[in-house]
Amino acid sequence: MQSECSYNAVHECAARMSAKKPKLKTAIMTMRVDPQVKAAAKLAAVRARRSVTSLIEVLVLDHCKQTGIDVSAQKRKGGSGR
């Protein structure tokens, strides 16, 4: 399998890859759910090759998109959501 970078450009590739910073996630959500819902979430996450947190984030963002909620506007407002 060939990598994205040729062996002649290893240093350039390493610089490009290290420049990509992950999103900082600083908000904490705690919720209580039925144990069956938690088990279903874990199974769904495994099948989607995601963490439960990532799965929930994707589901919420998809729901917002489908229902016309502007997530970028929510980010600007800030707040804890409590």
C-alpha cells in the first residue's frame, strides 16, 4: 500500500500532517439513559467504527441539519446549555 507522501517528501509530509489540529471539545454533557439505550448506542458505535461520543455528536448534528437548526449560530451564542 502506498502512502500519501513519497519517500522523497517525508519531511514535508510530516509537517503537513502535524499542522492538522483536531477540534477542541471542551463542553461536557452528562445524561441518564435506559441501560438498553446505552447498550444500543455502544453496539451502534462499534458497528459504525466510532466512539459513543462521536456517534451521538454525528446523530445530533444530522438531526439539526434535517430540522433546520443552524449549529453555527448556536456556537456564536455560547453558554453552557443548562
